[in-house]
Amino acid sequence: MAVNDPSWQQRDRTSAGRYCPDYFMTAPPYAVLNPTAQHAAAPYTPGAFAPAAPQNNPAKTTNGETPRVKRTLSQSSDSGEDGLEGIETKKKAPGVKRACNECRQQKLRCDVIQEPAYKSCSRCLRLKLECKIDSTFKRVGKRSRNAEMEKEIQELRRQLAAQQSAPSSKPASVKAPASDTASPRISSIPSQLDQYINSEQAVNSLMDLRSGMDGTSQQRTPSTQVWRLGPITLTHAQVEDLFSRFFHMFHPFMPLLEPTTTPTAYNEAHTLLFWVIISVAARHYPPDSSLLPSLSAHISHLLWATLADVPQDYVVVKALCILCTWPLPISKTSADPTFMLAGLMMQVAMQIGLHRPSHAQDFARFKVEFREEELKDRVKTWVACNIVSQRVATGYGQPPSTVYDWTLVPSGWSGTNYQLPKEVEIRLDIERLCNKVTKSFYTNRMNPVGLVDDEQRSVMSGFLAHDFEEIEGQLSPGTSVITFLYLRAAGLHFRLSAFFYSPDSPDYHSHISSLWLATTSFLECVFDLDSTIGGLLPHASNYILQMIIAAGFTLLKLLNSSFADKIKLGYGKELFLKTIRAIRTISVATNDLPSRLAEVLAQLWRSGGSGYRNGTGHNESFENSLQLKVRCRMSMSLVHDSVWRWREAFQPKGRDSLEAAVKNPTNPDSNVESSASSTINDTGLSSMVGLPSSESFAPASNLFGEPNYEVFDPQMWLLDGLGNFPFDEIPGMI
């Protein structure tokens, strides 16, 4: 650089304003990095130059020299090069890439070893905890739980003080403090825990969470452990009993979870899954019949709070599978979120990569390595998602959101060294058949309601019947009755398409006869649940319930048409009466949807002559007696059509007629009178069972939104079906 450069001269003035010529001495380019090399190139002369001192100038030593800056990099003074060859970057020692879930929860140092072989950390080994690493794990905040524990502590202290001051021979049971949410009767802690409760140990145990302990207090033994959801309190014995009931009574219908896993492990996996299992097991729970109604509102709140938290864990997908199989009790379809939850279940499963179990890394932010057991569980969960999604779509008369790709075929499992259980594989094939039926009969884009023409339907029926026989041939004598039941339900779903054939079709009578055989075969298999297995019918899934309802309306339609002349009327009547009793057996709450639909069936049966066609008022032909007006709900169109006809006929009876009848159920047997049936206008319903009515199909507008009267939400019906009807064929519609 030139010494006389005016830009440098202007920039490098001293504090006195004088130029410093010696400051512009030529120096090697590495002089700043290597002071030794700088002095070797140009001997230092005190006072030769005096540049402007920086603000943070290091202090001088006693001899007036400025100490050298402490070196942070290794240097080589013997090198004849530019001095940079001796610099060596200090590498950090390899450490733990990710702490285990337990250490992350407590924000503690973790020494877990992930590679090459997984080795639990010392803390988990010492405390006997499950040491695992989950990429979707989130720490649970303790402030809200601490506040709840403090309230319970105060309430327990108050109850203990009141108990000690009030003389009583029997110790009082302690309940959780009341919540702001109204709830039915709350289960109390049984008397065998009074010795534990009536002491300061109860308060001390609740202080564990407040003091930051991880729940491993010695005072908190398994026999004294309690679980809480809002104001609901369950003891260890109650939880063990409920889990035992779930895996014995409900698990055979959807074998997704592992029976050997403890309730504590399920609770640690996810709170929603734990309480969903409890809610399912609480159906028809003799020790406490009010437990399910008490839990419903709190589980619903927990469900939506969990779904609002993104991203989700695949354990939440398991909870949705169980909840869609056994939904919480409702009394009207407008409040039923099952179909929506089934869609969320499939979307969440694909978002976290369950549909590509061996390539989960493509759907995660961190490195994901699953053990063989975890990989098998993900495959099994994805299979369960498709099975449940298909059943929900079939039962609600909606298009399915299933994904039947290579992952769901045996060749797709070759990389996992995994083979599905035989019965689970057969059930998957059954649901594939249901999907074929739906797409073959109800997905015609050229038709306003999606129906194919009769000729195409007849051709596809031959292929589908062959597929049904192939699956039936895979069943062995050792196959469970529940698998047979699912196959018969698929056959009913297949044959319900007979109601969509034109009466002029050459195979019309043959298809109606096949529908009768499919209906009776399915119902006989349903009734075998009690005779061969014993007591499983009340615990049947929601899909089985929906197919039982469809079979009941099919019997009602056939027995009150001219087709009744071709079958044994006594046998059909016996099946129908058993069907109503089965629906009422599955009902879990007063005035829930199954009990309301059973009452509708009973009233229609009584008003239609109880299956006897006496010739008066029944002059309609065979071709017209089985036609439907509701044609947009696929195989479930018959159910919706029958309910519409019931609403049309019972409109003058008032809003409270059904609710009052449910409290005093109608006896469908014509030989036994019922107080509820005495209020039914038999002549007013005779026309709705067989033929379409000549009156307006739509109910009056004053019925819209009546909560005590509706079975199916009228507005939902308008959106799902009526908008696609050819209105010129329906009298009274504008």
C-alpha cells in the first residue's frame, strides 16, 4: 500500500492530529495473527510509531511493555511458512444427541447411549423407569397441575379437619373437589383406602407433584394410586377392573392394543388413550352405571384439547381408532363427530408417516430409528386405521377415506419381517370388499346421486359375489364368531343395493331374495354372540350396531311388502323382535340414539300391521312397495328413508312423543299391549311402511331444530341428501 495514500492518511491520525510516517511500515499479511513472525520481519524500536490507542487497551506491565494477548490456538514458531499451518481446531467430544423422555421431562443430564446398541441411562436404571426416546415427546407443564393439586390439598385438609371434629363411627370417604362443570354422581374412593386417606399421608402424597418429584414417592404404592379426570376419581382397583373388562369384552372386536401392557404404561403413553379405554370399558359397567355419563363431557374436552395440539403422536391415532369404534353416547346425529374423527384419524396417521412405516424418517424433523417391535406396531396401527375408517364410512353411508396401497398387502411387509395375525388380515380383506362395493355401486360421476345403472350393477354384482365367496373360503372352523359377523355385515352391505334396482330389471326378484338371505344370515350371526361366546352382544361395536339397525329396517320393509307372501312370516317376525331387543341391549344410556331408533322400529312395526298384510289398504304392487326416496346414503339409504317416513307420519304427535315413548318403550309384539303403543295412530302409519306417501316428503319447518324430537338432524339431511334429489319425482317439493 502506498504511504502517501491520502485516504489512509486521513483515516490514521493520532490524537494530537499529527501524521505518523513510521506507522505505514510494510508488514507481512499474517502479522496480526502471528506477533512472533511480525517481530522477526521488522525489529521493534521503542517509540518508532505511536498509533491511536483503542478504548480497551490492555494494562501495561511494570517495565512499560504491553503484555501479549493470550493465545487460544496452538501455534508453531518453528515453521517457516506463514504461521497458519500450526493452527488446529479443537473438536468437541461426542456427546448425547438426545436425552431420554424421563430426563427431558425433569431437565436433567442424560447419559443414554443410542448407537450402536441402545443402553438405558443411569437415572432410569436407578429409578427403574422406562428409558426411551420419542421424537414427538413434549414436556408436561406442571403449573396447571400444581394449581389443581393445591386446591385438592386444601379440600382434603378441610375434610380431614371436619372428620376429626365430627364424631362418627364410620370414616367418611373423601371425594375430589367439585368442578365448575356440572356432572352426574361422582364415584368416591372406597372404604378400604380410608386408613390411607384419613392421615397426613394423603396430603403429603399430593405434595409430591408440587415439590417437583416425578411420582416415585415411596408413599405412592400401586395399591393407593388414583387417577383423576376433572372431578372423576378412580382407584387402582377400579382401573384394573375396567382394563380387564375392556380386553375381555371389547378387545376382540378391535384387537389393536396390547393386553399385557399395564394401565400405568398406557397413561404414560398418552392420557387420552388411557381415558378412552376407561370410557369404553365403562359401557354396561355394573359397579357404577353412572361412570360413563360422568366421563363423557370430560373425555370430549380432553379429546379436542389434544387434537388442537400439533404435532400429534401416533398413540393419539390409536385412541381415535378406539373412540371411532365405540363413540361416546349421543341422542342425535347432528352431535355425532365420529365420521369427522375418522377423517382426522387418517390425516394424522399420514402426517406422521404411518402409511410408510419403514420410511418414517421422511416425515420427521429428527433422525428416527425404530426397533423391530415399534415398526410392527406402526404397521398394525395403520391397518387398524383403514379398517376403522372403512367401517365408519359404511355405517354412516359416506364415501370412505381409506388408503389401500402397497403398505396394506403382504408384500409391503417384507422389509419389516412382520406378518399380521390371520384374523386381522381376513378382516382387512373384508373391508377391502366393502370398499369395492361402495365404489362399484355408488360412485357414478354421471349420476346426480352417484348410482350406476342396473345393467352395470348386475355385472359388478357377479364379480363381488365371487370375491365374497373367496373370503368366505378362507374362514376355518377355528375362526372367531366376530370375524364371521364382520363378513356377514359386508354381505348385507353388498346386498342392500337391491333397493336401487328398477322394478323392470330382469333380475329384480333374484336380488331381493339375495337381500333376504343376507339379512337373515347376518342377524343369526349376531344372535350367536350371546349363545356361543356369551355376553358379547352388549359390547358390540358401533358399526355392528348400525348394521343391526339396517337389518331391522330391511325386515320391516320386506315383511310389510308383497314379498312377504314368498317367505315364512313367523320366522321373519321372530327375527325382527330379536333385532329390537338386540338394539336395546347395546344401548348404553337412556334416550341415546340406539334406544330412540329401536323405538322407531317398534312403532313402525306396530303401525304397519306387525308384518301381517291383510289385504285392506295394501294394494300396492310388488314393484312399487320396495322403492326408496332417500338414495344418496349408499347402503344406509334404507335407514334414512324409513326414519324420514316415520317423521312425516309422527309430525302431528308433537315434539315430546319420542322421548316419552323411549321412557316407556313400545312392545313390538302385537300380542302384548303397551301403554306407549296405545298412543300410536295405527292407520296413520300404514302407508309409510311400504309405499311412498303421496303427501309432502319433507317435514314441516317447525320441526327443524327441535332437540327432544329429532332422531336425525333435519338440516344435516338437507345437506347430505335432499339437495341432489330429482325434485320433480317427489310430490310437494319445490
